[in-house]
Amino acid sequence: MTAPKNLVTLSGAVEQVNAKGTGIKVLGEWLNISQYHPINPMPTAGELVEVQVEPTDRGAWINSLKILGASPSPAPSTSRDAEIRRQVVIKTAAQLVGAFAQTHEEVRVEHVFPLADKILAWLEQQGGDATA
């Protein structure tokens, strides 16, 4: 008589699918696809899945996988994202003011910050989508 399998259930978004299609990464852990338990259809990165895996000394092997749906929308931008956006805006404003100063005497370095404020306000009004 064989011992019962020690199955663990994981739920989360698929972070990656390896190039060979023999494993997926969920919750930061690589899960192997067994030839004895093929997965069809194969999930794609971003899809939410519920996976039953059998942990072994050779890794975690998928026993069954259920695709639950698409990943929820991305989290709101972080303070790091906001800081990067501000840096890009100030650089853009400085470049524009520098270019205008080449041909217009009245353009001064003091014009950089008001222009940066206007660009940042426009970006935030667009929700970060500059193509809108």
C-alpha cells in the first residue's frame, strides 16, 4: 500500500512561466509541472491560480491547477514611483527651459520649477497615462 500524498494548496498570481513550459512561479516559489499531471490550458503570467502541489526533496510538483481569473489591477503608485516621476519632470522642464533660453533672452533658470509643476499637474490629471 502506498503512502498518501502530502498535498499543499497555494493560491496567488502566476509571476512567471519558464521558457520550456515546465514550471510556473507562484508566491515567489517555482512549481514544477509533472509529466504525470499535465496542465491544460497553461496559465500565463498575471493569472490567478489555485494549485495543489506535492513538496518533495526535488522541488514542489503540481498535482492540480485551477485558473481563477485575471490578476487584480495593479496597486496604486508607490512613493518611489512618485519620486521617480518628479525627477523625470524636473529633468524634462530643465531641458525645455535650457532649449528655450538658447533663443529667448527672457527665459531664466527660475522658469524651471513653475514649468515642472505644470507638467506634473498635467501628468497627474491624466492618471499617469501621457497618451490620454
